[in-house]
Amino acid sequence: MKKNSKQPESALRCKYCGYDTCEDVIKAAFWMDDGLIIVEDVRARVCEGCGEQFLDEETTQRIQELLKNPTVEPERQIRVSVYDLPQLQVMGKERHFQPTGGNRNSRATFQCKYCESETVEEQVKSAFWVNGQLIAIENIPARVCKACKVQFYDDEIAETIATLEKPRGVPDAARRDEMVSVFSLADKENAADNRFKQDAGDRFYER
């Protein structure tokens, strides 16, 4: 997001948790019809509390144009480990989504805690960086807000996902490797500078 001295302070705060955001250059992952795509050198505001990332309209448009252009060649390809969540879970346990208010039979139970819109149960995908390596997870049961698209996991699922950050926390049988194309959003004259900043803050989380 571009700096603006007249920008209200509220615009620099995370709309989800209220913490301050800071400018950064990040890597972003997008699920396309034919698989996962990575875009580097993306300027964003990143929440210092929950890590949520916010892109301005110009950056969003540039990414959309890049992803829709079949003639753009990727910078390179990297190997990504893809996990299937059901293989990681302990079989036979019932899932309970944590309510955001009211009892489990009320409509408030499954309201988005950020915008209070209705949520629906879906199977989703997620990708995030662990020690500099991109990890992807498929078939995640979640509740997704119809309005802001935030995904909510229950405690058991969140704990299962967290095991991926632990050494030897996941059996090899639950993993397959895929080659993923990496694109850059940086202008050629600014690419070196942006990649230096990116390496200093190498992090990504998509919900």
C-alpha cells in the first residue's frame, strides 16, 4: 500500500484484530484451476498481530493481470510439499467448530466474528511458509465467511496444521511433492531491492 500522509490512522490498522500494520514485500500464493501459483515481490501491509496481509487496488490489479496473461514466463519453479488433511488427522474424532457467540443451535453460532456475516462449511486449501519452504494443505474442513472470505478452523484442525511446523511431525505418507511456478511482480529495475527486502521478511499465510 502506498504511503499517504493524509491517510487516517484506522486505515493502517488490521481490520480483523486491530493491531498496527507495516509495509513489507511478501510472497503470495494463489490457487488456480491448474494448481498453486506463487507471486513474489508483492508490496503489502502486514498485520503485526495476526499476520494478515492487505493489498491495495493497484497491486491487486497487477496480480490479476499477471495471472491472466498466458504469455508470461515464470521466473523459476520450486518444489512444494502438499498434504491431505484427513491423512494427518486422528480417525474417529468428531469436529466441533468454536462458536463466536450464542449457543450451538443459534444463527449467531456460525457468524463471522469480524464482520458478523453468515459463514458456510466448505472444504478449503491453504498454503504458508515454514522455515523458508512453502507448505500446502488440501481438503481442510472450515467455515468460510460469505462476505469477507475469512476461514475458521476448529481447535483439532488448527492443532493438526500446527504439527507441520514441528520437525518430523508429519508422516511421509501424508505428503506428495509438486513443482510450482514462481512469478515476480517487481519492475526489473527494482527487482534486486525488492528481493532483498523480501528475504528479510520471508513469510506468507493464506487463509
